[in-house]
Amino acid sequence: MSDLMGRYNAWRLGILPASKRDLVPRRENVSSRLNHIETTLDEIQRKLAQHNEPSFDKSLIRTNLVPSTANEALAKTEADGDVSSRFDRVDGKLGEIGRKLTQLDAGLMPTDLVQPDTNDALAKAEFAAGVTTVRSTPVMLSLETTSACNLRCVMCAHAYGEVHRPKHLDDELVTKLKRFLKRAKHVQLHGIGEPTNSPAFWRLLGDLAPPQICNSSINTNFTVIDEERLSKLLDSNLKVINVSLDAGTEATYQKIRGFSFNVVVGNII
């Protein structure tokens, strides 16, 4: 926001040249874009005030509203005071939302107040407004809960020792990531290792948002599943479980993964 207002103020002082030829359409373009930003922020503020999370209307946000375009248009818009005051209002709304999010992180507001849909809308509104210091958190998370694996599949880097110093995700980092996990709209909890062997995976599993509002997934070889672990998976908010079963017979599976095909199939059914 400060960069955007800086360019605006610089233009007002005559530092940036302005073309009068397309002044009116560019002014209308900026006004239209600000309408979308302000409408989006009003909706977010309303949700924060009500302490609930109804489905967010994504049509409120213009997907082609990018900061570079807004900067270019603003730099060539007439300094009539209206654009400046409207950006001040947008900045004020973002500040108000930011203060509420700070209260939430400090435990002064309900932890479920900002859910994935609201966080996603706020991120898009901030991007549209061209702000450089954001209040939203990442809407997509890909977390490698472990780089260690119990198998040595022929097509994997583990088979030829190219996964250096395999380890589980650090406990302290897991704690720090929990608040981001609850607000993310897309979450992946696996990487080069086997997630169900990782303490970090089981700690993070309980903080996923419901599958109706968060697309969460894991890839697993499903070799270490027992009744207790299976119950935890099925009772969680995890939306997709991808099982790597790249063979149709015991012999082929044994050649590829060096484990029992029948055990994995039994874990599935």
C-alpha cells in the first residue's frame, strides 16, 4: 500500500508524467477496481464481526486485478483526491482486519474465527490492493512431515542413498505451523518420506480444517497402518489419502517396493 500511495503522491507533485489522452477511462478503471477491493474487505469485516464463517462469494474478487496494472493506472489518474481517500479507506480496513487477526493469534478471539475461505478472500484483496505487508497467511501449504522412509522403492531417491540426513519435521516448527494450517485452503502433508511414520504428521493431522473447506491430502505407502492409526486417519479432517500401490501382483510389487503386496492390500480393505 505504501508503494502504491508513494507513486500516487509522486505523480501529484509532477515527478511522474501523466497522459491526458486516456485520463478518463483510466480513472474509471481505478474506481472500478477499488469498488471490488472495498466490497471484498467489507465482507471480511462483516464476517469477523459476526464470529461465523458463511460461504464466501468469490465472484466479489476480480482475478485480473494485479498490483502492476493498478500502479500503472493510478500513476496516470487525475489527482482529484477521490482515489487517494479511497485508498486510505482500504488501508484502514486492512489495518482493522489485521488488528483482529493479531488478537486472534494472542488468544483473545475464537481460534476458528478466520477459516480458509475468509483467509483466501483476504489474501486476494491484499494482492488486488497492492499491499506489501500482508495480514493474511498462506492459502496453500506443502509440508514435508518427514524425509525418512521405511521402504527403498526402485524409482525413489531413497533406493540409491540420495536423501541426505532424513529426519522428521522438528517439534518446535510443528507448533509454529499449527495456526497457518487452520487457515490454509490447500494442504499437503507429505514429501519424500512416509508421513504415517512421522510424529509431526500425527500432531498436524488434528489441526486440519474440515474437508468441506480445505483440500488436504497425503501420499502414503500404507505399510505401517494398524487399527489405532487407521482410526485416527478416518476420524480426522483429512480429505484425500493416496495409497502408492503400483503393481497388480505380489511378485511385481515385491520387485518395485520390496514389501508385501498382500499386507498393503489388507490394510486398504
